[in-house]
Amino acid sequence: MKATTMMKKAPVDWEKTVDRMNTQARGDLRRELEGISARAAMLAGYLDQRHGYGCGDQGHKKAVKRMNRHGKMVWMKVFGYNAHHDINI
């Protein structure tokens, strides 16, 4: 099942849906959702620096630093991984 399909389901339906999935499908879905979550947080951090609210557009370089900070926070604090590799763009 695709993550976008699962996210459209109401939380009350998650148990039934997950019970019908095999272990491989559950793991694949979890990894896909983690990736989406991390990318969403990274994009939000990037846009926060580029949006310019209060101090103007801070530029791409500072935005990438913020993006990586958000990515690290999600991977390490939210998901409990012990490493995060910055993206240099």
C-alpha cells in the first residue's frame, strides 16, 4: 500500500488495514512514511529561511543549513536513529 493511500484513511481504520498487511508491506510503508515525514520537515525548514518573515529571505545557503537541522531532528529525535547525513545542494 502506498503511504499516500494509507494517510487518507481515518485513524479508526488503521488497525483493520494493518492487520491485513504482511510484515514486508508494513516495513515498506513505515520506511516510506518516515521518508515523507523527514522530507516534509526539511522542506518546511528550507521554506522558513526563504520565506523571509521578519528578516527577509535568508538565501539558499542558510536555508540548506536549516533544512539539514530539521532533517537531523526528525531522523534522530522523532524516529530514534543514531545518524543523519546532511544533504548538500
